[in-house]
Amino acid sequence: MSAIGIIATLRVQPGKEAEFESVFADLAAAVRANEAGNSYYRLFKAGEAGVYKVMECYDDAAATETHRASDHFRTLGARLGPCLAGAPEIETLTAV
């Protein structure tokens, strides 16, 4: 099985950037502590104001499902929702 990469583009409402970054820091720490199948999970600012990219790498499809089903993803993800200016754009990649 090949590793799976994910790039999620998130648009944050003006004035909510600090709250978003704080909650995301908690989520990233929980992912690193609890998801053995995740090897990379990091937030980046894009060139456009309020636009962020999350770069993620998982061992396989099962690890991505473990991430999506985790309590920390559901709980902290719900806290990120009010900061967002729309649905995330998800790009899924397969390692070669």
C-alpha cells in the first residue's frame, strides 16, 4: 500500500485567524500524540489573506479513516468550523 497525502485548503473568516490557529495547534498535537499512522500534519499560511493549507501524510487509507473517526478530530474540528468561511477543499494524493 502507498502512503496517502492530503492537502486541505481552509479559508478563515476575517478576524478569526488567531482562534483558528490556536485550535489547530491543539488538533495537531492530538494527531501527533494519538495517530501512529500519521507521519506529517502541519498548518501553513498561503499567500492570500485568511487562506491556510494543511499538509498531511498517512501510512494508508485505514490511517486516514482513523484520523477522520477520532474523537480529537471530531471535537476540535467542530471548534474550527465557526472560524471557517466555507467548506474545506481537500486534495488527496498517492505517494509514488
